[in-house]
Amino acid sequence: YADTGQKRGRDYLSGYFLPLNEWVHVGVTGDSTGLIKMFANGTKVFEMDTGQVPSNIPRTINYIGKSSWPTDSLFHGSIDQIMVLNKVVEDGWFQRAYKMGE
């Protein structure tokens, strides 16, 4: 992982690179202990126990494909669907969600 040294927190680098010019089903989950997992096409590609839990900060504006920080670049690509859940799901959930979308 990389500590950006900025107050906004840390960036965690998975080592997984999205392939160019093809659709990829991406899922990310984090639990109350700071364990984060990333999935690509139903397969876990990254897991890290960060020991950090996101701060509970009230937001009036949320973005998809755009950062809250003006110096960050925008997402350049296409997004087909977004799903936000209020619970942590087990690893198999991402495999099933990916298979349903094939």
C-alpha cells in the first residue's frame, strides 16, 4: 500500500490492473475491522487487513467517477451498473453476482 501523506487517508494498491477495452465486473467490500477485499469477474484479486475503518462523515454530495478532491483525475471509462449495499457480503456473493450478469 502507499501512504499518500495527505490528511485524506491512504491509497491501497492491489497490483491488479483492469484490462483495456473490455468489461470487467468489479466488487469491493470492507468490514468493521478494516479488512478490504477486491474482486474482478467474481475472483478475489486483493485482500488486506488495513486495521482502519472509514470515518463516519456526513456527506451532502457523493460522486461516482469523480473525487471529492479537485486535484484528482476523473474516471475515464464506462460504468454499466452501480450497487451499494449496507452490509458486508461473503466472497461467494461476488462470484454469483458476476455469473448472473454474464
